[in-house]
Amino acid sequence: MEIVRTRTLALFVVGALALVAMLAVALLDSRAQSRSKLEDNFAARAQISAALIGSTLQAAAVTQGQQDQLLVAGRRVTAGQVARAAATIPGQTKIVADAEGKVLVAAPPAAAAVGSDVRDRGAHVRAALAGRTSLAAVRPRARRASSSRSPSRPG
């Protein structure tokens, strides 16, 4: 009888250990799946946030471009008009230039001298002269600059 009890106890212990091992494997697999789902959800939320921010900035750029076009739609654009438009966003620079890239007016005035050529200032200026809304890259010790194409003529 003692041998039967010992075998039964041994089988019970082996069965219990096997059950514990299977539960441990299932738990580890469950944790891995949960972590994977969490990472996938995080990535999806990041993409949604990026799309929302991108569309918001795009809408703001379109609105700003429309306002800038209204500003320069007249026959003559004054320094005061450009300064007021640039003041709507702190640190913004606005340069109104003719089709050849010659500065007609700038805000702040230190951004570009009247009559100077701004075509060599970068891709954002060339894009603005081509009629597309553009932003300059942020530079160390400088602020973001916005450029807008000017269809107006001096005088």
C-alpha cells in the first residue's frame, strides 16, 4: 500500500508541477500579447495625434496664407500693414517681395532691407515667391519665419 501511495503522491506532484508550468507559460504568453497590444495601441494613437496636429497646422497655414493675400491685394502695401500682420504670431517675420524677389516691405524691418534680393535665402523663400505658403526652418538663436508671396506692385 505504501508503494501505491508513494506512486500516487509522485504522480500528483508531477501533475501539479506540469499544471503550474503550463500556467506559467500561459501567463508569460498573455503578458507578451498584452504588451504587444499596448505597443500597437500606443503607435496608433501617436499616428492619430500626428495626423490631427498636421491637419490643424495645415488649416492654420491656409488661413494665414489667405489673410496674407488679403493684406497684399491692394495696389500699395505699407510697412504698418505688414507689421500688424506679423504681430499676430509672436516672433513671426513677414517679407513682401515682388516676383523677382526684391523686398518691398518687411516686418520686422531688420528681417530684410527694402530693395534687397531674398531669393538666395532658402527653399522657403523660393516656394513663397512661387505662390506656395512656406515656413523657414527653426535656427539656433532665431525664430520661425513665415514667407508669403506678394502679387502687389510698389508705388
